[in-house]
Amino acid sequence: MKGIVFESDRLRVRMLNYSDIPTIIKWWNDGAVMKDMGFENGMGITESSLLSRFKKQLEADDTTILDSRMFIITDRNTGQEIGELQYGELDLQNKKCRIAVKIAEIDYQGKGLGEESLSLFIGYLAAELGLSKIEIDTIHDNLRAYNLYKKLGFLETKRVKDFWTDDQGHKHDIVFLEKVLDSE
């Protein structure tokens, strides 16, 4: 198993493994999980497309710094995979990246685990990669995500009307937010 990145009393976050691919396929193709991201019918993702997408990461060792990485959130007590964290668009020169979080197991939603994992993830990125700015986005009507990001100190920087159209033909505005980290 690839290494643990950080943990708390309730959760553990670890590097992505090949064995996680079926779980990610299940999550990403589940409309109930993906509806808040604008995918009411899931994403229609395949194993080969995921393996291709994560190939570089799956083959790299845990210490290699990549432009993007996915991490798996697990229940610390049971070991069950419950969600994911990602960073992308890593820009070490400007000390920033874009992140994402998803508590994908419905039974684990609404328990503060998204907030806890996101807060710890931001601390990890600051400490391990020396980042000073974190960017995140959400579709405008995902108020649960938007309110969480605001609660964690993210400030809205831009809204783009009709940013993309989902497979149902619905147009979605997107909200961009950022958090400047305290330098100590």
C-alpha cells in the first residue's frame, strides 16, 4: 500500500493505488455522487481512461512531485475508502495549485469529513510543497461546497456564466475561489 500522507482521529489520507481504480470508477459513474459537480448521470468513465489519466502518478514513487495527484480518504477505524482529494495545476514558481475534494460515500457526507480533510490537505500542501495560495472552484449551485470553501477562508475571485454545458444540456456557471495562506 502506498504511504499515508496525513491522518486525524477520524480519517486517513493516502496515495492513490492501482487497487483504487474500481472504487473511483464506481464513484465517478454514480449520478448520486456526481450530481453536485454537474454530472447527474455520472461521468461514464472507463478503467482504461482512468489508468491512462493516473498512469504517471501510479508509477511514480511517493516522493516525486507531480503537476497533479489524487489522494484517497479512508475511514481511519474501518479502512473503507470514503472520498478523494486532488491537487492539479501545480505551479511551484508561484507557489500555488488548484485543489478538489469529494466525500463520495453518501453515508459519510454531512459529518464534517470534507471540511476536516480539506483543512488538513491545505496544511499538507503548504508544509510539503511550500505553497502560499490554493485555488478551488465549484459550479454556482453547489451551495454546500461553496459554503464550505468560504468557511475555510476562501475568497471568491470570479464567476463565469455558462462555463460549461452538462450532458443534459444544462448550462452551469462556475465560481472560482482562492485562499492565500499565512506565511509563518
